[in-house]
Amino acid sequence: MSHHAGLWLIACLSYVRTSLGNRNNIVASMTVRKIVHIDMDAFYASVEQRDDPQLRGKPVIVAWRASRSVVCAASYEARSFGVRSAMPAIRAERLCPDAIFVAPDFTRYRAVSRMVREIFKRHTDLVEPLSLDEAYLDVTENKTALPTATRVACVIREQIRQELKLTASAGVAPNKFLAKIASDWRKPDGLFVIQPGDVDTFLSPLPVGRLPGVGKVTGERLEKLGILTVKDLRGLDLPVIERHFGRYGRRLYELARGLDNSEVVPDRPTKSMSAEDTFEHDVPLSETEPMIRRLAEKLWSASRKESRVARTVVLKLKTSEFQILTRSHTPGSPPSSCEELTNIALSLRERVELGPQQRFRLVGVGLSNFYEPNEKKENKKKEDLSAQPPLFE
């Protein structure tokens, strides 16, 4: 490690030791987990800026420059103008007229993502990727014999910086949901640690909207109950929360108290995969066939890289009024060719009964209900093979 890198690491560790104050609050318990959430900073845009020096320091928007496309990523220079991921590209261009648009290169992004994960694997095998640019790591026990999760996070960030010339933000906490909040706390290129003894103090003043699953609708319902902060939410008894929010009420109750027992699951098996695209102009159902064929080919190619097999084919449509429709079919045996997948997807259109005047802005083809081939063989021994599955599920 260079002298500069060593100084950076020492400064990082010195800062973290004092960032949350009283070390006496640390709960010294072997049962406390040490979870790190790593989130690459403006990942796609940062890769583009790294690989093209002319883009550095400039507002970069990763998106196809078309009337119907959306922003895949935006550099922090572009974000300062209000540009955000998933925003329509046209709106992004209005907000930042001088932005440089770069077409996405997912092959390159996946390659860099693999390099990042290789760095993670030096420290722990318990790595749960959430996407190409973020992952949970359980470092309760780590391979490098570093004494704390904070040290692990510091070293990982420095390795990413030195080897890949990119920056990452990290959150360290006793569980996954707190670690994810922490990683966002000092973005970009930041590190934030929530010690077990500081959880209550940290959570209490937060708006309830920072809790996972509390979106606009749930937030409005909580506000009607006079609940604006996590501290307010803690004032509600569990039966009251469950009466208003059903099964999710218990989850809310636990999150407000910093409780999250979900494990870091490495190599989480695929549950579904899909490919979708937006039409240049809204089209009737009869004109969706070329797009469905192209998406089915793309999906079939991607599914060949999976060790598991999908049983169910899904067709997704979004109307010009933004209503989402899905139709699915589980054949007696999984689709065995791209042609079979395509034909099933096309046939699912017959179950869309909105009339010839209806227009659609988006179509998607998906696969779900994945299983291990060996698992299927075992289950077949127990099944009544004479039972015919329903035509459509």
C-alpha cells in the first residue's frame, strides 16, 4: 500500500472511531452480527468517467437518447441539477441541457461488478449482491483477521479505489436494514457506522419514510395517525400497528426498534428474470409481436446462463394510461426452446381483453417459478403424474 493510501486509511479509521461518540455504548456480545453494505457511487456513470478522461468533472447521463428512454445512471455533476435514475431522459435533458449522454454498456458494467465482488470475496464468502452496484457482506467473521467490521469496510473501499479507480460508500451496522441506511448517510465516497449501542439514538429522529417498505401510501397512512418519525412509531403498541397495517405491522414494529434478523444469503437463487422495453409510440396489441419476439430471444439467451430451470412464462403489458397487466402460463414441462418460449408469450396476448382501440406503451416477457432440475426429478416421484396442470395460472 502506498504512503498516501496508508495515510488515507489511518485517517478513515481515526474518523470512524469518533464518528458516533461514546465507545462505552458498544455492546460487546459475540451474538451481535457485523454487516457491511457497500454501494458503488453513481456506478455506471463513474465507470464511463473513469474510462474516458474527457467525461471527468462533467455532467454525464447514462441513457439512450430517445424520446421514450429513461436514465440508467447520472454522475454527481448531473445530479446537482436534479437528474435522477429512472427519470425520463427528456426531462433529464431539460434539467441539465449541457449533460453528456452516454449509451449504456452493460457488458462492461457487469465485468467491473465481477471485479468488485472478487474484492468482497477476499474478506468473506457471505456476500449477497442486490444488483451490479451494491451488496451486503456479513463480516462477523472475516478471512483477513481484521479486528472490526469498520476496518473491513475501510480496506474494501481502499482496494476498490486503488485497483478499480472507483469509489464506494459503506455502511456498517448490526443488521442489513441499518447497514443500508448507513451506506447512504455520507454518500458519495463515505463511510458511516452504527454501533449496536447507538441504534436507538440514531433511529429515533429519522422520518418514517426512511424505513424499508414505507413508501408514499404507507407514509400518508402513518401521517394520518400522527406518525412522522421513528420515535412516533415506537409509541404505537403492536396490536394497534397490526390493526392498521396487517402483517406488515409487525415488520414496522420491529424496524422502528432496529430489529432485522434477515440473513445475508450468498448466491441467492434466481426467482424470476425478464426483459422489457418501451415502444417509440403507443401501439395496439396486434403490433406488439416483433417486440415480443425480440425480448423472448434476449430472455432465452440470458436464461441459458442459469443452472435452474423456469416453469412459468409471463407476459407484461403497460397501457398508455400506465395500467400494468400480466398474464402467465405454466405448461406441463418447461419451455425447451426459444421458439416455444416465444409462442407461449405471443399466445398470452389472447387473454388480454381490452379491445382493439387500446394502446400499449411497454411490453415485457418474463420467466418465473425457477427450480433445480434434480429437485424436479425428486418431486416427480411424489406427484400424481396423471394430474393435468391448469392451462393458465
